Amino acid sequence: MKNRTGRSVQLIIALVFLFASFVAPVSAASYAVNYNLNGVLAIQENVPCLYTSDGRAFKLIMSLDKAKKLDGKTVKVQGKVAKADELDTMKVKKITEISPKEFEVPEAEHEAYQRPAKLVAENKGIFKVANVRWNIHQDPSTKDLKAIHTWETVTINPEKLLRAYMIVKPFAPKFLAAHTLLAFTFAPGGAVAGNGEETETIVLTIEAYKKIGQTYGLLKTMKKEFDIVWILASLRNYAGLNINFNADTDNALDVYPINFTLEQSKALLAETIRQACVNRKGEYYHTIRNNCTNNVVILLNSALPKERQVKLWAIPSFIYNPKATMPLSVIKTLKKKEILSDKAATINRETFDKYVNGAASKAAKK
């Protein structure tokens, strides 16, 4: 009975997800990503702009007459931007005046394993990035599985890049759901921490940014419950957390080579780092329109000519393309376009020691 109930719940979730992917409307032309920000409104050359306490600026699409009434005021804005790599213009859904004391939004406490990457420097094509999740070990204070992470500032040299990969972590319901990542493998000296330690593989994981006590759920992320976080990590950390410190049965990582030229892969790596380091405070994760998979597609599109890109909208401004956001559909689409090769390896408990240090590169040599 319990198994039947579980399957029924999974089927209901799947049907809701499928229905939402086809009919989730967006009120403005191709504006898909929800934002909630406090700041000061100022009109510049007849264009309303929002300035936040952390130095960001957004052009606001709203009534100029209404903006004039709020010029110089501290406001709360709820709106949408186009997509994760187009954040400069926001379509305003709701705007209200607030107290100047609310100009700075207090930092919320998030789960210890999640930190947004931060760009320290970019010099002659070499990136120095802080908040890279690096090593992982068992918490010695408990016998239960509990990971402790180290965080490093890492120098990443695209000239040492070997290849780019997509990694997929399926979870229930497996015929529908999965977590999607990008991975980049390097020759020696390609990804070096401040302590001199190196990793062969850096991954990007885009996740719902969980505040302390929050629990993830597909339906919850349809609402404005979770911020979004882009995390850079070593493969040994990400794989270690999701395989060795994961008591669930959904703990396998499937590795797919991306069929890019080396120059395309370098461009993808550079754009991945830059976008991972964007300040996304106030940006919401969404199961359909701002998730781990559609943002990977956006990054892939950035390195592809227009005719090979995956369309984000099935019907512009109304229906988001399931082939750009539903993980299994995305994999099929990318394979059909010959952007992805067939699966090269599966990293799990049995193969962890074989693949964890440079899993994708070793698999590609088979």
C-alpha cells in the first residue's frame, strides 16, 4: 500500500509539472525570472531605475507617471527579468514605497553547503573565484552521516581546459525529474586553490537556495519560496556529498560529453564562471523557468551559433519550451542536435574511486 501511495504521489507531481511546463504563462514578452528587491527609485533620462544597497542597477519597465511619484523614494519591487543572463531590465509587477530603514535587506542564514561563488579577479582570461566548495569530510562530532565542507579561493585557467561535460543526477520520479550540472576537466594547473591543492574537475550546480529549516520540493519551487544559488565546486566535493553522504537510493551521476570545439568549451567555461558570480540576491528559483536545467541550456546557447541553439520558448511570451527545461527532454534534444554524446560514465558508490578524480576525462578515454 505504501508503495502504491508513493507512486500515486509521484504521478500527481509529474502531471502537475508537465501541465505547468506547457501552460505556465508569463505576463510580459519573454520575461521569465521572478525578482523581489528593495532599493531607491531614480529617473534617469526619463527611464525609471532601481538602485539596490549592494550596488546593482535595474531599468524598470513601468508607468513613467507612477515612477515620477516615487522618484527618490525607497521602494519594494516585485517583477521579472528576461532570463538568468539578462538582468539589466525588469518588468514591474508591483511596486510600493517602504521606509528608508528597509533599504538594506538583512542577510538570511542559509544551509552550510550552499554559498554563491564570488569573482575576485579576471585578468588576461584567468579567473580568481572565491567561495568554491572544495573538500569534504565526515563531521567527527557525530556517528550519523554529516558532511563538513571546506571553501577555497581558486584560480581557474581556461587555457588548461580539456573538455566540458553535462552531469545528470536523476531522482524520483525518475522518468521526469533530475538535477543537471556542467562540469569542466583541466590539465594540471587548470584549477588551483590558494593552498596549492588542485582539482581535475570543476562543476557548476544551480540550486534552490535553502534557508535554514527549508525543505526542497518540486511543487514548492513553483512558488516564490526559494532564492536561487549558483555554486562552483570540485567534483570530489559534489560527488562525495551526493554519493557518499547520501542515504537515498538516488545517488548516481551520469556523465555526458559535450560536443564542443575547444574554443567553444573555453567560451562556455568563461560564461559559466561569470554567470555563477553574478549577484542574484532577490532572484527566485522556479521549477520551470529558472532552474538547474534551463540555465544550463542558456549557458550552452551562449557558445552556440543561433541556428544550433535550443529555443527557450515554445510560444514566445506564453509557453516555456519543455525541451529547454525538463531534464530528460533536454538530454534527448541535445543529443538530437548532436550537442551531447551518449552517456560516457556513471559515478556511483561502486565506481566512485575509479572516477571521482577526473571522472569525465577518464570515461572519455575508454
